[in-house]
Amino acid sequence: MISYEAIVGIGITLAELGLLCLMLALAEHLRSVRKIALIWFALGAVLMIVGGLTTAFAWSKSRRR
């Protein structure tokens, strides 16, 4: 069984990768490469949401014990 601390770490890592993708989307948008920026934005948004949900799930898991 994986510990809740590890799950929190994974969630934070996913959210940070999402933030990186969002920053790349902004950079591509500023370079006027709109289609690539949209792809980076979508990927970043998904990673941020998954990371946040993973972290929230781990914290709720630790409180149930």
C-alpha cells in the first residue's frame, strides 16, 4: 500500500508539471503560435486538476484513519 505522503507528493508533482505546461502555453501564445499554445494549455489544465484531486484525495485518506 502506498502511503498518503507519497500520494501527496505525486499530486503536487503533477500540479507543478501542469503549471509548467501553462507557462509554456503562455510563451507559445506570446510567440503567436496559437494551436500549440492551446495544446499546452489543455494539458496544463488537466494536470493541474488531476494533481489537485490527487492531493485532496490523499489528505482525505489520511483523515479517515
